[in-house]
Amino acid sequence: MHPHCIFVVGLVVLFSSARIHVEASVAAVSDVFSRARFDSASGASVAATRALRANRDADGDEEERAGLSVPAVEKFKTIFTSSKVTPEQLQSWLAQGKSADTVFTRMHLTKAGSWLFFDAQFSSWVKYVDDLSAKTSNKGMSVVSTLTAQFGDDALYKMIEQAKDIPRMESLAMRLGAEQMQHWVATRKDLDEIFRLFDLDDAVKNALGQYRQFPLDKAGKRIFSNPKFTAWVKYVDEMNVKNPEEPLSMIPTLKKYFRDGELLRMTESAKTVAGSKSIATKVEDGMVQFWLSSRKTPDDVFVELGLSTTTKSRLDDLFVAVWIKYVDAYSVRYPDTKTTMIETFTRNFDDVRVAKMIIAAKAEDATNTLATKLESAQLEMWRGSGKSADDVFELLKLYQTQSDFSHNPLLNTWVSYMNAIVTENPSKAPSLLSTLEARFSDRPLIQILEAAKKFPSMESAATKMQTETIKGVFASKESPEKVFTVIGLGDAQDNLLGIPLFSAWLNYAKVFNKEHPTQQESWAMTLHLNYQFPGIESMIKKGMQDLSTVNLAKMVERAWMKEWLEWWEKSPSNAFSLLHLDEAGQKTFASPKFKLWAKYLNDFNQRYPNERTTMIDAIRANYSDRQLLRIFNAAKQDPSTEKLASNLENAMLDKWLVAKENPASLKWTYDGLPGIDGIIQRYSKKFAAMSGNTP
């Protein structure tokens, strides 16, 4: 045969053999590595070898690969050279500058397939590539470049991932994984492709499926803490570091699986977990940047996040925080189309609803700062549009409650706007307030002035006008109950006793009753009508804590109990509970309220002799005998309550006698209580005497 023909035949054999080996090895990646792990653990390599041989015959599709760039003559030489390459040969090739692809082929590594990492010569080839790279200073040369050309991204990635599970290969696999990531960065591999390569599409579907009832909460934590998701985000970061002029966003990929609101809800829950907090924050920031690059207006995002609906109109909604971040970023990126938060809120709601949202948010620590900022912005917006105090009064629809602003929080918003006007023009304070006198009756006028007193710009003028108005109310000779309401004492809550005006009103009620003997009004009843039981109890409790109001508190308490007696006919046992003595436990008899209750008991028995109640009966209605035995024992240790406790203990024994309680049963029932033996002994004597038996 002609030598040239021999050469051609050799090439055909070479190429055919190479293709068979590569195709079979790619198809066998997963199975071979699973068997290799078994082989590493048990030393049984025969089964793995048979599996490899069987899989080399398997059919299947494979991804397109670039293939190794090897001169034909080098491929031909491979046919006639041994796979055993000596260090001297490698040094010779290094001196000649043979490429990594060429040496890979000359070492017959193309035939190793999925067993490549197990091949004894593989580490020698890796060292050769490193040496060649150092010699030529070619940063683009890498082990992964050759392996990718041989196997393709997907198969190589799976080989590396599975090699990480084999202890003796872990170090090499980690290196190859890092190099593969850098190779992808250099070649700008598509984010979607890597997302799928990492099986993150399946991870997302599985997480959402597993947590179907509350997917956005738990699924977010699971997805963002997934190591592969972390690796994918790292790839995006490295891509952007290498290519700052053409940054990539992870958001388009994620939006294939989630809506904007779903993504943000997931990030919020994931930020509560240390392991996923930084990733979740990056996703959130990425969302903001994606909106910016899409030139979405703050109004667009506001609506898209569902913030324009009434159910979302809360400043503590997590979407609001993200939206505010976007408004700031948008104003910086597009200063010519700058917008403000308050303008967007107002466009989507209205002035009244926004003002109410602000008031509610100011009451919460978490949103107070934001609400205060929005409140100032709202006032500035109104000032900027030239609105007068009357305009804002109408805007807030305060005319609907202008006879009494007690339950309208928007009064403070309006007075705040008046303050904004006066702050700019201090000389306007007297004239602005004086116009109110002709417009409002005493009740709403005093409420407005009370709110105005809180602002330094109006304090002096408002205080003076309020004092004159209240004098006029007192001079009107109206009933104490009506005056109480008009001068605003019904709005003081538990601060009532500390307000000087309350003492003035008490004096007014006293004078009124003296001058109108046929129209007597009880100041205590007025308190009851305005504050009811819980409110009066609260004001007494607070008043007792301040030396300046303690006497007033005691006076109200006495009047309160007199009310129980005269108007409501509260039983002593009921009064005991109303004074919370049933919660005092072993400190019951030492409580100051017990003395108050004891007086109430005596007064009740005198006023209602037919309903006379003993102290022990009233107490037993609130405590069980077992509880009382403990209370008696504790009280007898205190000299100030010892006698009372002993007397009540004897009274309870008398009750037992009347009920003919059996001493043995009592001993069994109360066995173990402190001092019970002595009590049972005394009772037994009384019981025996009553029965006429000698104990």
C-alpha cells in the first residue's frame, strides 16, 4: 500500500476512535462518578470498570463542543506513541511550547472520558499546563479551557461537582470549579444558562411546591440560602467586576419565575436569616437597579407593588421601604424628572388619607421617623402651592366635625399647617388665631387653642385666648357637666387630676350647687359619665403616684366608692373584686385598698341592713379556703395584720362548724399547708364541743 494511503487510513482510525470515546464518556458522567465514589470507599474497582465499559456503548445526545485544537500531525503521532509520557518528554514539549490541547491528546487523555480525573497522568498534564502558562505569561490559558473544549460546559460541570464528593479529589475539584467560573466570566456565559446548569430552575419549582401554603416566606429563605444560588450570584458579581461598562442584572432571570412583589416578599423573609441576608439584600438592590435601567417611574413602581390599593396603605409595609429607596435612586439618576414621595402618595390616594396614614405611622416607633419626614413634606407641598389655612381646613374636610374635634386626629395636622404659616410670618399669629373666635363655638375653639399651645410660634397667643375663652365659659353659669365637656376635661384621659383646670372646675361645680340648690349635680357622676369604670380607675392609679395629685386621687376614690354604694349598690364581694383585692394574694390584708374596702363594707351594712354581709363571707366569695389559709399564715407573720388574720381565721372555722365539716376530711383536704395541724387541732376541739363529745 502507498505510504500516503497508510497515513490517511491512520487518520480515519484515529478520529473515529476519538469520537467514540468522547461521546460514550459524556453519556456516562453521572453513573461513572457514582460508581467511582463507591470504588473510593470500598476499593472494588471492577464493578465501576464494567459500568464504564457498558456506558461506552450507550447512545444519547450531547451538547455541541468546540473540540480540541490539535494539529493533524500531532494526532497522527498519538497513534504510534505510548500513553506513558515521561517527565523528560514533558519538559521537551514545554521547551517547544506545545499547546495544552496537543499535550492532552499526546498523553492519550482524550480516551479517558469520564475517568479523566482518575487517570494517573492527569495531574502531570495539569502541572504541564501551569508551567506552560507561567512560561508564556498567557493568562487566557487554563486547564478548564481544554477540558471545556473536550467535554463541554455541562458535562464538565457535573464531573467537577461529583468529584467534590470524593475526598482525594476534593482539592483538585475545588480548583477546577473556580477555574470554570473564571472561564465563564471570560467568555461571558449567559446567566440563564448557568441558572439552569446549576439546576436552580428545579430548585425554585421544588421550593415553591413544598411550601405551597406560604411559599414567599419559607421558599425565599430556602432558595437564597442554597449554595448554588450563592454561587450564581457570585458569578454575576464577578461578571460585573470584569465588565463594569456592561453590567449584568440577575433580575431578568429571576423574573422568569417570580413577579416583582413575590421577589421582594421573599427577600424580606430571607433577610431575617444570617446565611441568606446578604444575598437577599443583593437581590433587592438588583431589583432597584433593574427598575432604574428600565426607566420605571416611582409612580409605576408604586402601582406595580400594589401600594396604591387601600389594603397596602400602611407605611410599615415592607414594599414601602423598597419603594422609598427607589424614589431616592430615581431622583439621582434622573434629576430632570425628579419626584417626591409625598407627591406620589397624594396622587394615588388623597390629602386626607395620606394625612391619616402619617398620623397612624407617627404612633409607631418603627415608622415614626419616616412619618415625621412625610408630614413635613406634606406641609411644604401645601405651602408651595399657596394654600391658606382655610384651604387646608376644607381640604382635610374638618368642617364635617367642626362642632367637636375630639375624635378627629386631622385637627393636629391642620394646626401644624397653621404653625408652618406662622413660623414663616410670626406677626400673623394673633390675627390668624383671632379669626377663629368668630368662626367656632367655645368647645372646638378651646380644642384648637389647646393644640396650638404645643407650638412655640403660637403658644403665647393661644394660651391668652384660651384663658379668656374659659373665663367666659365659667361665667356662662352652665351646668358643671356641660362646662366639663366644653373646656375639654373629657379629653384629658388619665392625666385629668394633674390638670390645673380640673381643680378650677371642681370649685365651679361646688359654687354652682350652692347657687342652684334645686339643680344639684354630682361631680363624681360627671366623671363617671365621661370616663366610666376603667378610665376612673386609671386616673386614680396615676394620681396616687404623684405627690401633687395624691390628695385629689384619694378624694376621687372615696367619691367613686360612694357612687358604688349609693347608685349601683355594689355588694362588698363585688367591690372586693373591683378593687383588685382578689389579685393581691398573700398581700391582701396589707394593701391600702383593703382598709378602703373594709370601710365600704361597714357603710354597705349600715345602708342596707337587710343585705348585711360579713367580712369573711365577702372574702370567701373571692378566695377559696385553701388560698385563704395561705393568706392567713402569711398575714400572721406581719404584726400589722396578725390580729386581723387571726380573727378572720377564727371566723372561717366558725363557718366550718356551721357547715359541720368533718375534721378528718379537712385534715386530708388541706394536708401540707403551713400551720394546718394547729388549725385542725383547734377546729377539732370546737367541733367536739359542739357535738357534745370529748375530743
